[in-house]
Amino acid sequence: MEYNFKDIEARWQQYWRDGQVYKVSNDPSKPKCYVLDMFPYPSGAGLHVGHPLGYIATDIYSRYKRLKGFNVLHPMGFDAFGLPAEQYAIQTGNHPGAFTDENLLRYRQQLDAIGFNYDWDRSVETHRPDYYKWTQWIFIQLFHSWYDKKAEKARPVAELEALFALQGNQGLDAATDMVAVFTAQDWAAMDEKARQETLMHYRLAYQSYTDVNWCEELGTVLANDEVKDGVSERGGYPVIRRPMRQWSLRITAYADRLLKGLEIIDWPDSLKEQQRNWIGRSEGASIVFQVAPPEAGQADSAGQIEIFTTRPDTIFGATFMVLAPEHELVEHISSQGQQGEVAQYKEYVQNRSERERQAEVKKVTGAFTGAYAIHPFTQERIPIWISEYVLMGYGTGAIMAVPSDDERDQTFAKHFGLPIVPVVDKTGYPADAVKVGKLINSDFLNGLEVKEAISLMCRKVEEMGIGKAKVNYRLRDAGFSRQRYWGEPFPIYYKDDMPYTLPEDQLPVTLPEVESYKPTGTGESPLATATDWVNLSDGTKRETDTMPGYAGSSWYFLRYMDPHNNTEFAGKAALDYWQDVDLYVGGSEHAVGHLLYSRFWHKFLHDLGYVPSEEPFKKLVNQGMIQGVSEKILMSTGGKLNKTFHDYGGILIPRDNPNNLSYTYYYSDDFYTEEQKASGGLTAINVPIQFVTNNVLDIPKYLISDKGKGLKENAVFLAQNGYWQNGEFHHIDVSQNHLHHNYTTEEIKNLSSDFRTFSEVEKMSKSKDNVVNPDDIIAKYGADTFRLYEMFLGPIELSKPWITNGLDGVAKFMRKFWRLFYDENGLKVTDAEPSKAELKTLHKTIKKIEEDTERLAFNTCVSAFMICVNELTELGCHKKAILKDLVVLMAPFAPHVAEELWQHALGQPGTVNDAAFPQFKPEHLVESSFNYPVSINGKVRANIELPLDMDAATVQETVLSLEDVQKWTEGKAPKRFIHVPGRIVNVVV
């Protein structure tokens, strides 16, 4: 009876569905285990073989924990709002929901084919109104909350209003961007709109004017990753930064708690470090510089500039100041003579993304405002500049520039000829040490160590009333507005141009039908065109922005706990039982996006008493990437040589004239030295080619043969009609036979774009034409083989290429495992008692699988199964007492074949999923005998197996009686007899 995986897998997948084998209930009588994958966005391309890597790992772990007696929640859903569906709707005019639902169905079919143990009744899909109703509800709670720094928790805005009525905002330690101080009397005198404007500075979900990437040609706001080099990624249209009223979430209020929480969770250190760096906590001082009067003799200052610095000790080295071009003071302080230059520079910066402004450290740009600030200690006038390297989102949007102690300040100072005053003597300190040295040229700080000077300067600025010690964060509040159609509508309406939340009984606010999904061109989303939906009967208007993609993914793990609750996002009993996620698996690319937002939302809900835990994910594992093997070709673009091509070599030889070396390798002079060309196998070839001399790079003087060292195969340069053709490397579809190796001379003359290929391992992606569909692998090898092979590739945390060479080996293992139960004549399982050797093999495997599954080392588990099956095959084991436990061990890894063998070959009642994980018995690994090598005068002459508990005298008597031993001792009495129990026997004669 052959192993027919197609029949087996189809049969048991239907059995699991019909019997609801994977249905999960909230069962307090069992310990819980919550295992979760980062849910996917259902793209139209479906799954490739890289996607299921983490899913298979969590499926194995979930099944294992169920066998160990846990009530396991292992759900799956879809992060269904996304830009690809929006772009599809814009291009086709079709509703993105229908496109998304088609993709969802495709994903579910593919996931089911792999045999995952998902309870689909608990599925969460973020675009369903019954789900995003609760996303809207959480937003309402954020809108009506503020953060009390003293209590270190969120509190209702109603309590804040009561405090304002009692004391104003004086003495209030709240997370806010409000600077003005007001009294209870001031609050009482405010009208409704003024009060709402004031509260907006405190709400955890708030509105403010924020710079966005605006593309006039596309008529829409673009995310940072949709802008490259100042133009839109789609279309290449100019993009500028312009202020727009946007929703934000005050995640900065939770910065300290987000840092502290990292100490209590089991996450990769690298991921924790990414979050620490993103939050960017730094201690220093806030210091105020007065702006010098713009004209001599003017009494009043033109304002003041607040800066934050982690190095207040270096203030005597501050020789100029730099403001972000967007700083509100720039317009007011710029002198008449500099206004034109300042305006021109601000226009330049408008076309630059923050990423570009930070990345180009060597590019120095700026403009002098014509204004000066007064140094608070020297009273000297220092110039105020603007430059793109200072950003409004970091600190205060202004810096005191200390060119002697900061690389970018120094580069700026040298470029514009500004003074540099050394203030820290690092003589005698390691060159790479930070915050070390002794202060010089610094008045009362001279001679102090840096740390002492920082402390003294913080006290000094507080005494002078010009500053204070302060903690600053790199983290910025999270933008929460998108001018798109395909997203969660805000539960907001406007009255007197102020936002208010809709009553909760009007949730969900669903997306209206619109005539077009294209941007409106005004900066509003397509929802603005649905006037019947926007304009409410009482004369108020709805918000037309939608929420970003991370809104629904910031709390979805909670909805899985109680997915059908119509009155709460999840009931208290369910939340108290499941608590939090025990194991979360997903990509490291979400370190400072989804994972940070989820922790923030969870802490907020904990503050309000809705969830019992402070952190959402106890343990997190970043799975590696399954990489694809790409094939590339060099396609002709004509005209110019490209220096990047010097890293590749290749050859294109005409079939009709193989000795014609007019078509061969070349490298330019700057790639090899003269010495290298003269030696090392780099053979110069003289061929009749007329070189073009006006290319970007110097034309090479040397053509080298394919014997040259360092050449890579499978890329080509074409010398045709005496002209070197230039080209670009392009991916080709690995599933198509587009490989061309030899051409005739005539074919080469007509060739424009199709050359020989070369291979490269890189990210598996549709854009790189290197996607491998799991459906194809499953059709050929089966889901169980596919599951085992993905795990066998290597540790889950590491990236590895998808190479199919090993698939046949895993398929052979599956057939070998099958043959322990069946041969060509049918079932051969017996009820015979197992031998010691068989028990040893089984329990060695039980121990290995249990230990390695707990630490998610699934690749070594697969290896252990292979060793086990090989040993049992050699022992001729077909015994039910051994195979029954082996099937249970295999069930998490290869569930289809395990179910088949459990119920049909072994005749066990019910599903293997309800079996108990085999108990490891260490006594079966205790050796009762040992096969001793017997050495005579240091050379092994015999072997004998003896009981380990045999006494020394009996061992000696037995060994000396051996025929082989007597042959070498020639009947002589041994001079010495050495016996080391369990190791060796040595006879000296």
C-alpha cells in the first residue's frame, strides 16, 4: 500500500472541518496557551512559499501544546484595509471590498491546503463593520482621555475639565503640547469653542496642523515610503511638504512606560534595541536664547528660541544657532535683506522628505536669516541660520550649534566659514569615548570633567531662570489620518469647525458608496464626494479622512478572544482567561510600527481597566525570510557605459564562429591594476574592435579572457558594430524558460534586449519574478512534506534561500516513515512487545522533540525524526507500542499522515489531536551493557559486550578467556589488566 498524500490530505482536511476539530472554547478548567501569527494583508498574488514559514512554526507549537493538555488559541485573520486594494479601485473603478474578499478566499484556500489548525469561526477581518465598529470605539476612548504623568495613566477628559474648573492648568503634570498657563477664572470665561480648542492640546487622540507630503499632480497626500527624491513613487510627480489638519495619537505620553515594559517581555534583544532607539530617551537641559534686537537701539527683544541639548556643558562652544526651516520664528526674525534667500531655501526644503534630510550627512545646505541670538553667558551675538538637517519633529526644532563637538555642526561651520571654538579636551581619553574629557574655554566650567560640568550647568541655567534639566524623546506622536477611501471612517462630526465624537450607539460608521475612488485633488479623501453621507441632518458634517492601516492591527489580538461579542470589543471573562499572547511570531520589519502601536493601545486599554495585562505579547520571535533565487538579464539601453557593470563578467560566443573573440569579457582599467593585468591569469587579448571614446567612463584598453580571476559568469557585454552596448539588469520569471546561451553572429546583430542570465539570492517578491507558489509544491509533494521541508531548512529565526534540492529527501523520509506501517501487501503493525533498543530509540526521540519544540528548534526536530525512522527501520520495528507514540510525536509536524495512521493503521478512537503527548521515561536511556574495545598492549584486538554492573574479577576472567585475546597473549599471564567501567579494557603482557 503506497503513501498517497493527495487522498490522505483531502480526506482529513474535510474530516477536521466537518467535525470542528479545531474549534476553541474558553475553558477555565484547562491552562491556556495563546499562540499568534502577525496576520497577513491579503494581496492579489496570494501566498508564496516564504509566507507560511512562521505559520507552520506556530501551528506545530500550537498542536504540541494541545497534546500537552493546554487549551490553545491559535487564530488567523486578515489585515484587510490596504493601499493595494485602494489602487486597484482607482485603476478599475471597482469597489476595493470585492477585490479584498476575493483575495481573502484565495488565502484561506491556500492556508487550508497546508493543514493549519485554525478555528476559522474566530477569524478577524479588519474591513468588516462588525470589527471596525470597535476600532472606532477605541478611538472615541482615546479622544475622551488625557494622560496624567503623576498617576502614570490615562484618565477621562471629564476629570480634566473638573480640574480646569478648580485650578486651571496650573500645577497640572499632563502630557500636552500646550505652553500657555490659564486659571480657573480663565477657564470659566472661555466659550464652548475655546474650551474644545484647549482640550485638544490634552486629548490622546487630537487634531493639529502637521506637515504632510502633498502631490499636486496626484491630488493626494502621500506616505513617506511613497516619496523618493522629492517626487512621487507613482508617476514621478513633484511632492512638497505642506501643513494640513491631521489626526494624531499622543503615543509620546507613554514613552517611559514603553521603555520600561521592554524589561519584562521575552523579545529578541535586537528588536528591543530598535524600539529603545526609536523612542530615543535622552537627558539634558532645555535652554532659552534671546533673539537680539533686529536694529541697533531697539529696546525689546524680537523673541526667544528654546533649544534642548544633551550637552549643556558645551554651551560656551555654541558659535551659531540653526532652526528648522519650518520653525515659526523664521518668518518673523529674518532680516529684510535675507528674506528672499530664506524663502528660496524654504521652497527647496519643501521638496525634501525627512528621510532624505537626515540621510545626506555630507550634503551641506542652509541660509542665513540675518538675525542673531544673544549667548546667555558671553552675551555675544551669534548668527541664526536655517538648515534642512534640523527637523521640527525633534526636540524644539532649534539647536545651539557647537561645531567643535558635533560632526554635522562642524561640517556646516566649515562650509559657511563660521567660527569653531574647542571646549572639551579629550587628551588622554579613548578617541571613540562619548561624554568624556575636561572643559576648556568655558569660564566657570574649566577643568571639570564632562559629567560634572553637565550637572553644574543644569543647576546654573535653572538658577538663572533661562532653562531647566529635562528629559527628551526622539519618539513623535503617531499620525492617524489618511486621505483615502479604503480605511476605517472616523466616528467624528464637526460643529463650528470643532470635532466631536458620535454617540456610541451610532457605531459602526460604515463606508458610503462613492462614484470615484480617485483623490479629490483638494487634499480631502474620496469620502468628501459622498455629500449625502457627509452632511448630517442637523447641519453638521462628518470627518472625511480615514484611519491608517495600523488602526485595525493595533488591537486585533484581543478580538480573537471574543470575536462574536456585539456589546463589547471583548468580554471581561474572555479577557481574564486569555490575558495576553504567550507566543507571537512575525517579521522584524514591524518593530517600530505595529509592535510599538499595539503596546501603546494595550497600555491605554489597561489604564481604563478594559484589559488585565500591561503588555500584549509575552514572547515574540522574528522568523527569518525565505529568499528566492532570482534570474537576471542584461538588457540593452544603448549609448553609455555604466560603472556598476564592472563587477560582472560574461561571454557571448556566436555558434557559427566560436573563435571570434570580438564578443568576450571586458573590464575597465580602473578595475585592475597594471600589476594584476600582467599576472594572475589576466590575459590581454588583441581584437579588432574600434572603441568609442566619448563615454562616461574611460574605454578599457584591456580585454581579458574567461581565464581571468575574479570574473563572475552569466552576465554579458555585447560588442557590436565596434560599439560597446550599455544595459540594465532586469529580473526574469524563474518559472519561464527564458535562458539563452548561444547566438549566431546575425542573431547578435539584431539582438536588443535578451541576453544570458545570472542568478542571485534575494527577497522573494512578485516584483523580482522569483516567487514560488506553495500550491505547486503541495501538488507535487504534499502538505506534510512541504511543512517538514520548510522547518528542515534551518532555524526559524534565520533567513535562507528556497532551494528545492532537499524536497526529494524529505519526500523519501515520508515514504520511509509510511513503510513502518504498510508495505505492498498492506498493514504490517504488530502487537509484539518492544525491545530495549526500540524503546531506547523512541524515548530518545521523545526527549529530543519535547526539548526542541519548547525552544522552537523545529529543524533539529525534523532531523531527530529522520534518525528515529532510520533506526526503527534497521531494527525491523513495526510494533504498535512504539509506533503509536511516534505518530503522536509526528502529529504537530505532519498532521495529515499522523491522523491517517492514528485512526486507520493503529485503530485509535477519535482524532490524534486529542491524544496525550508521550511521556519520556529516562530509564529507557540507561544502558545495561557496554560493548568494550579490548586492547592488548595498546592495540584493539577484540570487542565484547558485557553488563555494566559486572564485577571486575568476572570481567577479567571473561575477557582473558576470549579466543582472540588468548591468541595475542600466547597463554601468558597479563602483567596488568585495566578495566574502566563503561569505557575500555586494556591488557598489558
